[in-house]
Amino acid sequence: MKPTDFDRAAARTRMRPRSLAMARRYLVDGVTNYAAIAREFKVHPTTVEEKVRTIRREVRLLAGAPTGWAVKTVVVPPIVAVKIDRLRDEAWRDAGLLVD
């Protein structure tokens, strides 16, 4: 996730700086192991997961995505990113959220 996207979503929450730092490690810095982040912050991994879920919910709401849709951050080669963008656009089109 881009830092600017994270910051926009974070601004919509009441999360404290430490909680935001945990979520940022996962969503922006790319540390995708809840346990590793939990050790770093001396919390339970479910605490980290909760913080990440909160930011993802805000990202989804900012994007106007329907309830129940998932927000995923992935690192893939450029050619795969193009395919993912096409899949996203197709899903949004099917849901009536994207008009060409």
C-alpha cells in the first residue's frame, strides 16, 4: 500500500500512533508476518491483525467498495499487476461501480 493511501485511511480512525505503526509495518513496509510485528511491538499477533483490519476497512470505505469486499496488498511483477488491475476493473464493472 502506498504511504499516502495508508495516511488517508489512518486519518479516518482514532488509532493511536503505536497502533498505526503496527499496521504500517504490515501494509506499507511489507512485513507480512503478524507474529514478527507482534514481537517487535511486544503484543499478541491478533492485536496486529486487528489494527491491519481496521486500516483495510477504511481503505475499502474510501474506495467506495461494497461491504464484504476484501482489500489485499500484494507484491507481484508488473505483468501480473496489470492482470490484477483488469480483474479489479471487471469486478467493479460487474458490481455496477465502474462505467466505461
